[in-house]
Amino acid sequence: MDRYERILSLHRLLSAARYPVPLRRLMDELECSRATIYRDIAHLRDALGAPIEKSEDPEGFHYAEASGPRFELPGLWLTSDELHALLAAHQLLARTGPGVLSSALAPLKARIDGLLAEQAGGKRFPVERVRVIAAAIRSLDEVAFRAIASAVLERQRLDFEYRARSTDAQTRRRVSPQRLTHYRDNWYLDAWDHDREALRSFAVDRIARPQRRDEAAIDVAEAELDGHLASSYGIFSGPAKGWATLRFSPHAARWVADEHWHSKQQGRRLDDGGYELKLPYSNPKELLMDVLRYGPDAEVVDPPGLRAEMRILLQLALSNYGG
């Protein structure tokens, strides 16, 4: 740990402590000698103006209680891990490309550029060494996205035309937007549909001509939103209709055992080295597509209806390759 990180860690330890921090703890956590701690304390107090006080029994240090704002280090201080995370965020913003959010995020990206320059001290960080690869991103209308986002944040009702992907039928919707969800590199609007009197999720890329209304949006409780929109697998809404039991081969288990499929998932290793995964689902479509990614290394075990649907999908896929 270099001096920069020690000073930052020392400040955070003292800021979080309600009582004096023993010298021995500081030496252990900062991995340095007694003399180094005293030099860093002196720099923090004399050069940076920290209100440090010393205690004698046990020997240690703490920040003096202040009636005004709590002491903070001047400028921006980041550990190496935080700096690396900022580099990754920089590349994520850089690779958004033209289109939705690019112009809105430009000032933020410029600010991160400045922060990186300050932290580097004249050294150039190889930001191109951090790659962010997005998959299956659907194109969005930037103007429409801004109108939808504004309605969500300003709590206004919203009218729009919606073309369902499954049927390609177009309908006019009148909703109270609840929240925007970014799922698998695409955006969805969770909203209360006033005509259907129910919660619905809409793919933002299928929304056209959104118009904000002067009426205030009704607010659905977070618990109800989560119960309807997050209780079953994937992006499909509605309470779970059943639990799926999936079995993966020992080869696929190396990946699946470390994957997060659902907040309520249950998994266990099998005696043969395979992996069994159980999770709630409502609409089986997305779940079956994800299982298909593993090909012969995955099997739908239960319930029988879901297993039958998978069999039909596999038979239809096989029919594309002739006899």
C-alpha cells in the first residue's frame, strides 16, 4: 500500500470510528510501522488540516468532535480499486456510442476524464485495456427515451403507441410510469396501465410518440411492484405460476453454480458433479431460451408441462435441419 492509499485509509478509519482507534489496529490494517503511522498522522493533521487528537490509554488517534461539517479530505481521493472501477465506468460511457444517452452522458464522461487526469499525476492510464462489450442491444429513439425518463422521474402520466413484439399489434396506452428497468442491455418501462387496470412492462424500443400529461402519476408501492414484476423469472411480469427444476451436466455446472438466475433461486451440487437449479417462473419463454444456451448440458426436469414445452422447441429446431 503506497502513502496515498494509506492516507485515504487512515482518514476513513478515523472518520468511521466513534472511539479512538488503537495504534496497533492502525499498524495492522495499514500494514506499516509505528513510525510510518506517526508520519502519516502528521501529514494528515499539518498538511491537510485534519482535526486529529491522540489518546494515551490505549495509545491511539481519533477525530475531534466538531460542531460544524465533518472533516473531509480536500479534492478527490480514490484507492487503486476505486480508480480501476472508475476506469471501467469511463470505458462503459465511451462505448455507449451515438444514440440514447450519449449526449446526456457527455458531460459526465468529460468529468471522469478530468478526474482520471488528476489522479494520474501526469501519467496516462491505458483505458483502452478495459473492454465493455454489449450484446443484443436494440436501437432506441433518443427523444422518446428522454420523454419516458422524464415522465418517470417527474411522476407524470404518459400516453404512447405500443407495438407488441409477440403479435406486432399496435395499441394506444395510457399509463402511470413506475420505473425504468435496464435488463440485459435493453430498457423497459414498468407502469400502471389505466385502461387494463394492471401493472405492465413495456419494451422502450417498441414505444412510439410518447406524450407526457399534466396529470400526476399514481404511485404503486415498491413491495407491490416487486411482487408483480420481480417475483418470477426474467423480464416477464406477474406472480410466479410454478417452480422449474433444471439439471446441468458436470461440465456446465462449472458456470451455472456461479450464476445468478433469480433472487429466490435454490441450487445444489449433485453426486455426479452436476448441478440442480430451482427457480420460480411465470411465462416460460425466456427461461426456456436461457436453458437452450446450454444445449445437451441442460435438462428441464420439472414440472412436466415445462419439460414438454422444451421437448417441442427442440423438435421444431431439429426439423429445420431436415431428416
